[in-house]
Amino acid sequence: MFCKKRKRNACLLPIISFAVVVWLQSCDLFFASGKPDLHFDNNNVVVFTGGANISNMRKDAYLETMLVAAHKNKRLHFRNMGWEGDTVYDQYREDGFGEWTGHLDSVGADMIFMQFGQMESLDGEQALPGFIDAYKQLLVSVKGNTRQLVILSPLPFEPAALSVPQETLVSVPIVNAPVDKYVDAIEQMAKEEKCVFVNLYQPFKTGKGSFTGNGVHLTDAGQKLAAEIILKELGLPAAYRDKWEPLRAAILHKNELWFHYWRTGNWAFIYGNEYVQQFSRDWKNRDHRILPEERNAIRPYLDSTEQRIEKAKLNL
């Protein structure tokens, strides 16, 4: 009876339903493949988060330089919020520094690159379920309604780079750390959470040559290689070009200023538990706190380096 009254619509329902199912399945396959679904819009704020290897990116800026060059017609703002020792379980900060998520909000983060799992893999395969639960909770805390997340896989350890006698190497924890198992679990998590996933583990594991200075932390060449792999996975030009060096120099200057602005020395005396000390106050007017003003004085210089980056882009 329904088909007779609404024959055309009723007959179309199975077709539409099938199309929706196919579309949803294709989305899952799209994310599972690690292919990009990123939209870099003008004035987007892109934040890098993770442990030491992410924090150290500020010192070479290959990834940022390549992303800027790939979007030279858009003005993008990058902030490195990596911190040595950060894990999915804990992001320790000084008293008064504020929560990790609050800092993402304060810079207006639109896109977040995240990398965790290498050091956590030292806990062994038995800790993997708890690791994924903690990672998912971290994603929920930062995702928001519109933020785009890029999950970078952990890197393999490089035991050969250690200055350890061969006979004792087998007893070093990084030798048997199941990083590969963590990579697989992270990739599955990224698929479930609809995040872009970039597999850095496999290219580094199968590549030739050394890429760390101590088995853990990437060298300058290692950072450059990681940037090229990430750009390739995102479907962007993946070969670093020497003509980008002036742009990279401007970005490095900006990164240094950002580091001193965001991770200011003597933070405890500025906003932490030592702010009551006279050290942070004007020697004539003890009610006048000078250290916060000195920190804020960096901001105009930071803004000017953004202008220098825009000028450097004109020569690309």
C-alpha cells in the first residue's frame, strides 16, 4: 500500500540507504589508509604537541617550513607546544602554568599534530590497553567541535646508535620495546576517532642509515626526513628545497621567541607559587610586578617575526 501511494520515493529508499552505507564505509577506509582529510584555512593556528622529538622540532623547523611553503597563499600560524617528558598519561607543568588544554584554547588552536607512544611502549605490550584508553581521553580533552587532529605514529628506537657494548645491548629496554604493537593500536584508534594518521614508524624502521644521536632523539637529518614523510602522507610536496632556507631562518627566529614567551624562565616568579617574592617586583614600587611585563614585551617581537615569515614567502 505504501509503495503504491509513494512508489517513486519508496523505491528510492533502498538505493539511498545503500549509498549512505557505502559512503560511510568509504570514510572509514579513507581514514584507515592514513590519507589526508585536512583543510588548511587562512589564519589557521597549527599546534605541535608531544614529547622531546616534537619539542625539538622548534630547533630545525623543517616540518613547519614545508607546510608553510605548501600553503604559501595562506597565512598560517604555528605554535610548538611539545614538552620533554610529556606522555599520554601526564603533561607536567609548573604551578600556575595552567592546564595543557587551556593553552591550546589560549592560542586558538585549529589543528593539532600529536605524537605519543614511543616512551610509553617501554611499559610493554601488557600496558597497551591502558595506553589507548589514556590516549582517547587526551583526544576527547583537546578535540573540541571543529579542531582537526593529525596523529603521528611513534618512531622506532635505534639501539645501534647507543654507545653500549654489544654483549650488554640485549639488556637495554629500548631493544625489545614493542613499538610496532603501539603503532598498530594507535592507527586503529585514529581510524575510530576519525583522525588523520601518519605512519612514521615503517619508513624509519626500513630506512638506511642512522637517524638519532642516542637511539631516541632525532638528529637534524632525522627531523628533515620525518618532515618529508609527513608531507608525503598528507599528499603535499615532500622534498625539502634549499631555496626555502631564508623562510626556515625566519621561522627559527619566530620559534625561539615563542619558546621564551610560552616557556619563560622563572615562570614561578611570574605566575606561579613564587610570585609573592620581591624579585618579581619593581625595586622602587613593590606593588608593581615587572616580570609579567617583561614577558609580555616579547609579544610585539613575536608578531614582527610573523611578518618576516610572510615576506620570506614572497620569494618561494
